[in-house]
Amino acid sequence: MFNLLVKPTSEQKQFLAKVRAAMEHYFGDDQKRIDHALQVCRYAEELLTFIDADPVLTLTSACLHDIGIHEAERKHGSSAGNWQELEGPPVAVAILTELDADLAFITLVAEIVGNHHTARAVESPEFRIIWDADALVNFSDVLSYRSAEQVECILQKHMVTEPGLQMARQLFLNNRQDHK
Ligand SMILES: [Fe+2]
């Protein structure tokens, strides 16, 4: 549940619900992408309880961060980060324009979506939250094969917020079966 430092108003919650519905509609039967976006949203929400950031900008960007993946695959035959960064912003802009979001807000979301695979590309707490929330989801697939020392090293290099680093340690180090 929401436990944000800056809690969204009921109007903002309604807007966020519309963003989520639009993302789910856009991804259609691609449940894997929908689940990923929602998982990133959940971690972003958790990070928002520790980090002072705009919750609507953060959660909208979390929901739409990978929205360019279908166009990347369709046009370039690849879901590589650079293609997603290129193809994501126009889709995010179209979705948010349809929802009557204001231009300044849409521009900020598009900036995050268009840079979310580039470390430290945007200097904002909202960008850092998306970066760490995405890593918390994606690392679950890749870190289980590494030693505890390697995991600690990767996390220290990759995570860009202190709460994100602590959550990653909790997930990928403290919960390990094998402490190699
Ligand atoms: Fe992602």
C-alpha cells in the first residue's frame, strides 16, 4: 500500500490507475511485460517511502519505462536498451496526451523513459528510483549464479540510492540459500 512521503491525492491516484490501464491495454496479451512494469511500480512505491521524489512522476515513469519494447522489436528486431530508449518516448507521449496530462509532465516522463537504460543519464530522484526499481526486478534472474562477494560488488556499482542498495542486499544476499 501507499506509504509515500508525499501522498498522491485521490485525483492523482485516479490518474495513476488510468496510466496503468493504458499500459496494460497497450501491451495487450504480453503479460510478461505487464507483470514486469507492475513489479517495477511496486518497488518504486517502496523506494518512495524512503526517498523524497514526485510520486506521480515516479509511478507514471515506472509504469511506462519499458513501453517502447514492442516498437523496438517490431522496427529493429531487438529489445536492446538503445532501441527501447528511442522508441519508448513517442509511445509514452501518445498515452499521456490521450490522458490529458500536461506538457511539462509528459516531457519529464519522456526524458526518463528515453534514458532508462543509461546510467545516471538524468539527475533526478525520480530517475534514480526507476533505475533501482528496475534493477531490483531484473537482478533476480542474473545474480543467483554469483558468489556473495560478486553480488555485493555488482550491487555497489549498480544501485544509485541507499534504500535501493539496502533492499537489493536484503533480496539478493540475506535471502540466499548458499552464502558462498
Ligand atoms: Fe524494465
